[in-house]
Amino acid sequence: AHLLLLSWPAMPPTASAERLAWISIALGVAGVAQRWWGAQWFIAWPLRVTISAAVCFALLQGPLENEWGREEGWAWLAGLSAALAMQWVSLETLSTIRPGASLPLSLWIYCAASAAVFFVAGSAALGQLAGALAAAAGAATVLAWWARGLRLSGGALCAFVPLYTGLLLRSYFLGELSPWSASLLYLAPYALWYGEQRKFIYTRPWKAVLVRAALIAAPSLAALGIEGWITSRNGGGGY
């Protein structure tokens, strides 16, 4: 998607968008290798934290060098790295206990709504890249209907979570995404845990899938509504 939308990334990369392209390749390799390093918690946890910190550091070079002081920069980097790692572990755990189409469908809705949010927030490129992640989640949804035991844990989320978070960081720190929308988009996947209540687990599978999809769609669409309201209030609306 990056190659088709934004041309071939430079090496060494100079812009955060180019870094994100090379990061995606590295994350793909790490995801394939997760079947070996993910089996032992004392290897998996430090490696997840390291990957999270590396992604945040690579994408926030501008604010780290030009806007934040040393202490403020380290505080932002530590907090955002921890937030990324927590999101990663949360979705990995959900995927482990809930195989099938439920999580891929939820992530498809999440990325599709996020693509619209990033676009309305002023970046067509970020919106299209989020759309590429939505396409990947949509393909996983189709595969999950065919292979009922499909899980995104064990590799796929190693690429998905840092890449999505990278788009979110770019849209907020280097774009015009509001803090309210950014917060809603970050917190949306945690709403899926509400779908793990007993009354949803023991209902019909298709109903449980729809409930989880609605749980992640609500905050995602709320973020879209906020960005649309901000755009119209500031004299935009041409989208």
C-alpha cells in the first residue's frame, strides 16, 4: 500500500512515513518468527516492550528533537511504548481465547472507521494506509469463516498492532487528529472484553460476533463523529 500510494520509501528513511514502511517489513519478519520467540514469556514480554519502544521512537523523531525537552520526551516515549505493549497483549489474549471470525471482523470495522477518521482529520494518505490494514483484516475474516479455528495471535498481531498504533501516532502528533478522537480509537479494542461476559459467551455464535463488532464500532464511529463536528466547526466540510 505504501509503495502504491506514497512511492518507494527511501533508505535510510528520513520521514516517519518512510520509517513506517520499513517497520512493516521488520514486523512481518518478527511475526513469522513469533512461533519460536513467543513461546517463552521471559523472551516474549521483553521483546514486545522493545518492539513497542522502537516503533514509537522511530515515528516520533520530529517531536522528540524539536518540540519536547529531554525529560518530557522520555516520559512520552515510555508512556506510549507501554500503551502499545498493553494493546498488543490485550488483543493477543483475546485472540487466544476467542478463535474464529469474531476478532478479525471487529478489527476490520475498527480499521475501516479509523480510515475515515484519519481522512476527515486531514490526511488522505493515512486514511488509505488504514484502509490497507482494513483490507488485511477483511481477508482474515473471510479465512476465519472457512477455518473456524483461525487465531490472529502468534504472529499477525505482531504486525497489526504496532502498524495501526504507528498510524494513530502520526495522525495525532504529526497531523490534526483531536485528543478525544485519538483516545477513543486507542481505547476501542478494550471494549471487546465486555463481549467476554458469560451472557455473550453462551449465546449463539453469530450473535456473539455481532455484539463484539458493535462494541468496537461504537467508540470508533464516535471518534468519526467528533472529527466531523470539528471539521465543520472550523469551516471545513468539503470532504
